[in-house]
Amino acid sequence: MAELVWIFFSALLINNFVLSYFLGLCPFFGVSGRLDTAFRLGLATLFVMVITVVCAWALNTFVLPYAPYLRLISFILVIASTVQFVEMFIKKVSPALFRALGIFLPLITTNCAILGLALFMTNREYGLLQGLVFALGAGAGFTLALVLMAGLRQETELSSVPSIVKGTAMNLLMAGILSLAFMGFAGLFSAGS
Amino acid sequence: MPSIPASSPGGGSGSQGSGVADGDWERVQAEFMKGIWKENPVFVQVLGMCPMLAVTNSAVNAMAMGAATFFVLVGSSFLVSLLRNFIPRQVRISTYIVIIATFVTVADFTLQALLPDIHRELGAFISLIVVNCLILGRQEAFASKNTVKHAVADAVGMAGGFAIALLCLGSVREILGSGSLFGVSLFGSGYEPWVIMILPPGGFIMLGLILLFFNWLKSRRAHWLQSLDKLGEGAR
């Protein structure tokens, strides 16, 4: 149990996917312009991450011991097609949920955070339960970083900054400071135990 | 998707069959040079940020990553442009991904066999080259529409520009963050390293500063051209 709690908080705060592993930077800078969009994208990513873990676990257990060189190709193809199936299913069952999350799903499938999650899970030899907790932590951490960044960007929209700083350069500097703040969480567990 | 480059002095892919040899060679050179400077994937188009920030905490890691990306991009551009008439439009993206993933697997295993230390340090980031938007972007925007010669020139230019940018960022971060370059100490023992530069926040901040510098150069150049125009009008 303690291990599961550690996996969750480690993925959520200490080793945040965006701010310390640099995974999923494209949506982090691309879709963090507005708070509500950022939040919905975060939730959709969390959802895809859970599917990813199930796929990766199934592949790791049943297929890849016989053909380790197929790891990358099979991860990408299986994750992408499973997400496509789930997308169709949601569209049929709950159109409201589809409108809220659906448009992001095809974008997310070829995101480095998703493949990174599957690869980290394989490298660390997590089982299904550990993997699910890892996915929840990583997805929540991604949402947290995205929402924080969107809030910061909305604040800076109205402030006057020199024209050469505007755009990507300022976003990167803000992300740097945010990442600096998250480094403070590194002492969270060593201090407790 | 990245902005699709329209630079083709030869006038598109249709003219290549009848093209003069000199003009064709010039176009190959132009395709090569645009990736290095004018459309540099990192400094101008800001593509492929994940691997760039994660592995540039030392110059050696940056170089290994640059070389691996070079191999994958050139190899897949070659294959995609070779097969461009056989790939059905509807499944083209999946086909590109399978081709790219194959080359990445080769690069991954090669690096693991030849340089196990660096492979361990780069970890999953070599495999993550698959989802580098730069590579898929070049297949979709360029290699799938052009002849093998031009596609390879374009890929060499883009991958070269990417590797140069990685090396710049990696060298600056290593010099500031550990006071050394390629593992050779530069400033002696009296130097207090800026540890933050080799940690994740340093990556964001350094790339932000470099982009700032490029913006400044661009605005300086625009300013300079403007004053030149004014001078010309005054003389008339």
C-alpha cells in the first residue's frame, strides 16, 4: 500500500511528467491558453493514460516476451487503435462526454507523455495495479501542470511586456519558474520517513 | 503540423524531370541550407522540444541524441519518399509511424550495443524519438511529396539543424551547470557551478533565453532594414 501511495505522489508532484521529464510539451504550450480547455485536455489525457496502461500491461504480459523488438511499434499501434475504438464507443453511449473530451482524443494518442508512460512502466516492471496508480498520478500531474500554466498565461495576457519577450520565449521562462517551484516537492517523502 | 516550406527555386516537383543539372543541384543545396538556418527546427519552428530539453544536460548526451535523430530522420525520409507512390493516402500516417518506429528500434539497439553508458543515461528518450513531431512533420510536409534526392537533402538539413541546436543548448548548459565541456573541466576548482542549469528548470530557462536572443536579433534586423529604407528615401 505504501508503495502505491509513493508511486502516485511521485508521478503527481516530484517527478511531474511535464515539469521534470519534459513529456507532453506540445499540448502544454499549445493548449494552455485558456483555463477550461486546459482542464478538459488534462482529463482526456488522464483517460487515455489509463487505457494505455491496460494495453501496455497486456502487451508486456502476453506478446512481448516472445518478440521484444516489436515493443515500440506494437505500443504505438495498439494504443492508437484502442483509443480510436473507445472514442467510437463514447460517441455512441454519451454524446455529451464526447463533446467535452472527444475532440482531443486523436491528438493525444501520439503524444510523448502517453508513449513515455508505457515505456517507464515497462522499464520499472510495474504490474497492472501499480501501473493504474502510476497512470492516475501522471495524468493528474499533467492536468495540474496544464491548469497552473493556463492560469499564469491568462494573467500575463493583459500585462504589458516587451514585444520580443511575448510568445514562446515568455512561456518557456514561466515554465522554468514553475518547474523550479515543483522541485521543492523533492523533499516531501524523505522528510516524512 | 509545422509550416510547410514553399522554398523551391526549381518551381515544384514537376520540373525535375526536365530540369537542368545545375539548377537541380542548387535546389538540393537550398533544401539542405534551409534546415540549418532559415527554418531551423528548434530556434525558428520550436519543434521536438521533449527530447531537446530532457537530454541536453551535457554535450555528450546532446550529441548522441542528435546523431540518433539524424539517423532516424534521414532513413525514414529516404524510405518514405521512395515509397511515396505506393502508400495509400488513407493510411499514410500509420505507415509513416511504422517506418519511423522501425528506424528508432534499430537506433535504440545499436546504441545499446555500442555505447551502453550513454544509452542508460538517455533511458527512454531514445525510444521517444518516435513521437518527435519534427520527424513525422517532415514526412507529411516534405518527403511524401518530393523525389528521393530532395527529401534526403531536406532531412539532412533539418536533422543537422536539430543536432546543432541540441549541441548549442547542451554545451551552454554543461559549461554553466558543471563548469566543463565534453567532461573536460574548464574553469578549475574555484568555479562554483550553477547546478540549476543541469536540472529540469535550467532547460526551460535556457531555451527561453536563446529564443529571446533570436527574437532580439530578428527585431534588430527589421529595425536596421527600416532605417536603411529611410536613408535611401532621404538620398532621393
